[in-house]
Amino acid sequence: MPDYETILYEKQRKGVLITLNRPEVMNAINREMETELRSAFTEAENDPEVRAVVLTGAGRAFSSGYDIGGGRQLEWPYGLPEDTNIAGAIDVQRERNRTENDCLLQIWELGKPVIAAVNGWCLAGASWYSLACHMTFASDQAVFGQPEVRMGADTNFLWVHNAGYKKALRYALTGDHLDAQEAERIGLITEVVPHDELLETCFKVVDRIAMTAPETVKINLQVATRGLNMMGFRNALLLNNELKTMAHMSRSVEFFKPLDDARREGGLREFLRARDGPFLPEPFGPRSKPREE
């Protein structure tokens, strides 16, 4: 078994628990984690003792999404990374998009069920991972959202696929938070469970899956996923990639330079305050209530 640095891989019962393990940064997804996740899912698929995968996060978050700490300075008026041009920036973004999409499709098309156990904050790209899983169980403390749309980034078609476009757009156009109960109501997730019962609930499902022949499970997964691919799901994600590039290349001075200025002056904390502060209070979750002094 490979030595993983950013995830934990623990076989138990009839499955495997994969844990995103960067709790000091709320399990933010970086390149190394993406690579290790791909390796871990391949390992699980090739192991006949593993009948299903449970994916969760360490600490208080499933994941805060893709790691946005650091990065190159932007040059204005076009918001391009320094020492680059539009063509180069588009090529870099497209390649990045392909990598992200391949990770999501690996989960979606895996021959064994993948169950997301969302234990806390599940934001931005992390929400896409949770929705690419075949089932998504959430703790009653979980919070979902795509705040990246507030900084010149994109939503993902997985939200539309799960919630329907009217409900999905409610959150895709604002970046607003929604709690686990609202996520269940609009169809984003399978079920809300008490926080301390989350993993046990998921592994009880793994146990029940394991009582069905693996060949049958694989074929019935394909009935669903290949059928949806035939209806256009895969093509929708490919189009998502191209539109994602446009979103990242469309940072106007009016909306996005103030966010970049905040990052330069106060780092990531000040950037997030500038990005999300005007949207407080959120409609759901802990930030829907005044902060305790």
C-alpha cells in the first residue's frame, strides 16, 4: 500500500475509509491530495476485499474546497497572474480543469460504490467531490456552499444534476451557505444523520451492499452512471470545464480587484472577510446567527 501524506486509507469491515487529512487547513484540496486520492480509489477498486468506499474528512470539515492559499500575484486591469498572458493563462486553467474533472469522473465511474460522509464544512470544490459520490450522508452539523462564485469562479453541473436547476441556481448565483437539512430537502444529499452516528450509518450501508454479489453491484452502478452519461452527463461536465475557464478569465477591476487588494494587504483571512462579509448573515448554517462575543 502506498504511503499517503494528505489522506488516510483504513480498511475496515467490508470497505475502506478514506479520510482527507489536512485538518490544519480544513482539509483544503491541493495537487498532492488529488494525486493521492486517485491512487487510493484505484487501490480500492482493485482490492477484492473492498466492497465500497466511505470518503470523509478529519477534524471539523469534510473539506473547505480547493486550496486558495498562496498563489501568484495578479496584474490589473485583466486580473492575470504576473508574467503571463491571456493565452498562457487559459492553457494553465484548462489543464487544471481537466485534472479536477478527471478526479470527479473517477469517483462517478468507479466500479464500487463511493459513499460521502460529510462531517462538517463542505465548500466549493469539496462539495463537488461529495456530490460525485454515489451516496452522500451528512452530519446534522454539515454546511454546504460554493462561496468561490463570489471571487470569479464557477459552480459545477453536479449541483444542477442533484438539486435541479432552479434550486441549484439559488446557491450557484450567490455562493450562499445551506445546512444539511436544506441540502436534503432540495435533493443534494441522501440523508441527514446525527453527527456521532455518521460513519456507523455509512458502514451499515457498506455492510448491506456487501451482502449483494459484487458483479451485480457493479452492473447496477453502471445502469445508473452509464445511463446518465448517455443522457449527456459526461458532456455537461466537459462543457463545465470550458465555461470554468471563461469564469476564471473574466475578473473585472470593479468586482475582483478589491478582493485582490485585500489579500495583498491582509493575507487570506482579510481576503475571505472582503469576499464573504457583504453576504452575512448567511441564510443557513452557523453564520446565519450573530457571532457570540
